[in-house]
Amino acid sequence: MFFELVYDKSLAQASYVIGCQASGIAAVIDPKRDVDTYLQIAKANNFKITHILETHIHADFLSGSRELAALTGAEMYLSDEGDENWKYEFPHNKIKHGDIIKLGNITFEVLHTPGHTPESVSFLLTDKPATTEPAMLFTGDFVFVGDVGRPDLLEQAAGLVGTQDIGAAQMYDSLQSFVQLQDYIQVWPGHGAGSACGKALGAVPMTTVGYEKIRNWALQMLDDKTAFSKELLADQPEPPKYFAMMKKLNKVDRKLLTEVPKIKNLSKAEFEDAKKKALKIIDTRTAEDYRNGFLKGTLSITNNNSFSTWMGWYLNYEEFFVLIAEENQIDDLTRKLMRIGLDNIHGFITPAQLVEFEGALESYTPIDKEDVKAKLEKGNVQVIDVRGVSEFKKGHIEGADNLFLGKLYQNLDKVSKDKPVIIHCQGGARAAIAYSVLKANGFDNIENYAGGWNDWTA
């Protein structure tokens, strides 16, 4: 059997390539949208991709199943569980609990594992030449390393009221079946640490059923459904705004993007035209580079592992936008954006072009802890903590207002224009974004405490 994990750090998302070497065919489980990765793996190992499997209708990334099927002719095997609201609306092979999918000498048994979503399934793999016993379980967003999938996304992100309590109850029941599996079975989840699909995901890529029985908090609470549900729903991170769109686009028919697009490097005239049209301009440089010289009105969203998530909070799926980035970063940025369906990149300029086109740029210097203390002692200052609600509850600067970064646009009326405002987060990254958002919206009374809560409590 051939096996390869493909891990996207920007979304903490795992997909898998499984191959039967005797038959020369392969399956891909939960593919990302830039599918050239899988084509390269298949070519390098002399496989033809014939099967594409999905564990559920994803909320956190745009699945590449249809792109991969269009390029390879592979068959898609997608869940037919759940009610009519959770059915895929394009041609595919419908699978239900107990079905067997054959890939040469390898079989995948379909297990219905609702909880995270109603249609969620897991795939139990048996490598027949080696053994008649199952060896691996691909769980999607059902069981993670040290955690289980959150059941509240349909309610919190998609607005389906009442679904989170139903999902929590279903997760409890699904876990009762999970613990009946053999301890030695390897568990390969759909996400790792950093994903918003759970609250305590581990950083290692795989685990076993037996290890989760002794380590996973959720499996220690299977004797009390009420307590389990309460704990599962408590303190989940804010689901990014784009999740609702992903649920829709992964379910309905949509335009396919079968290759990574080439992005235009804008001339000065083209950049001026983009500004006149009020296109959003995203500065992807580091927070330090941004504060040393930035164009007012631009948003500072650094190209790191959180780039996709914050772009999903601040852009919609109709508007076009411009990137400021080095040319050698454009392919990486384009891939990160296409993985969540943000395809409307109007073009890019480099940091050198920014200086050339704009001349004098604005700058600012962050303040430190002593500055913050002095301003607090003087009074008449607003402190805004842009961390998530659960982080804020665990500890915060006395008197601070909690305005979560992802929802800052909706809460601009809560930011004072009459007195000095100090913003901060945990370690500086989110506050840098918040500073640019507030400056772009006309707030000139903002100071950034870049050290944040880490520095305050050190």
C-alpha cells in the first residue's frame, strides 16, 4: 500500500493519497483545491487517480474534489447521509454507512459518524494483502488528536438555529461507536493544531484509537451526555465568516478552477485605477515592515499561516482586491486564497513599486507596557482587546473592552473617536491587523500595544 499525507499549514488541513501498488491506482481523501499537488504525487509514483473520497461537506476550505475529478476522470464518493439539507447537488457516487469502496486490494468501509455535521462519514481502511483486519481510520472532522469536531458551526457560521445541540448529542453517540474499535487502529484526522474546527487539537499528525481513549478529553466524558454536550460547546473559537460560504460552495454546482491562476503585476496607471475604483489593497508584508512605511487605507494581513483565515474575515466573494507582495510570494498567496475560494485577485504590486508609486508613506511606532500603564493612570483612555471571547475570559487588562478582530468592522461604533485608544491582542499579530483596519476607517487616535497580553503578564 502507498500512503502520503498532504498537509496545508495555512488551514491546518490534512488530505491523503492512498495507492494500491498492485493495481497502479490511487484514491485521494479530502483534497484541497490546488490539486496539482496530487497529480505530481501520482505521476512520481506511477499511479492513476481513480477514486476521490470526502468525509463531509467542508466549512473551512473549498474542496478540490471536482477539480481533481475533471482532470483525472476519477469517481467521487460522497456521503448520502443526513437530511435533505446536507446532500451534494452535483453528480457523484452516493455512499452510506456500511458501504465498501474498493481500491484494488484496499477497501474503505464507510462509517456514518455524525456530530460535527449530520452527513459526516469516516473511512475504515483494510489492506487486504497484508491482513483482513482494519488498520487505519480517516476521520475528517470527527475525531482529532486530543479533541473532537465542534458541532456548532452550522448554527454559528451558517445560522441554522438549534443544530448545535443536536450535533453535540450525535457526536456523543458516534463516539460510543468509536471506542468499540480496536485500540491499534491508526487515526488520521482532517485537521491539526491551528484549525478553527475544534478547540484543543493536537500538533502531531496522527494517533490511535487506544491513545485517544486515554488522552482525548471527550472520550473521558462518555458516561454523561449532558455534561459532555455542555463541555463540547463551551469556549469554541469564533468560526470565521467565510465558513458559511464554504458550506454552500462545497455543496452546490460551481465554477471549477483546475490550475493555479497567474496574477498580473500592475503598472502605476493600473494601480491608480484600482485605487480610484476603491478596491481593497492588502499589504502582505510583515507587521514590522508595514508599520515602517504603509499606504493609508490598506489592510495589513501578513502572509503567514493565518493569512487565509483573516482574508476570509475581511473580504467577500464579489469584490476584487489588490495584493502588495514580493513577486516570489504570489504563487503561495494565490494558492492560499483559492483554497477558500477568494479568486478575485485584480493584481499585485511589489513593496518596491509601492515606494516608487506613492513616495512618502505613513509609519507608526508601537507603545510598550510602561506607556500603557502611564496612559491608564492618566485615565480617559480606551483599551481594546481584539482577542477571541474565550481568551478574554481567561484574563485581560482591567477595564478593557473586548472587540474580536474578525468582527471589528461590525463594531466600529464601539471604538472611541474622542479619546486615545490602545489596541492589543495576545502577542501582536492580530493587533497589527486591527491597527490597519481602524486607520483605514478614519481612526487617527489609535496606538498599538504590540507586546499584548503576553507582555502584560510576563
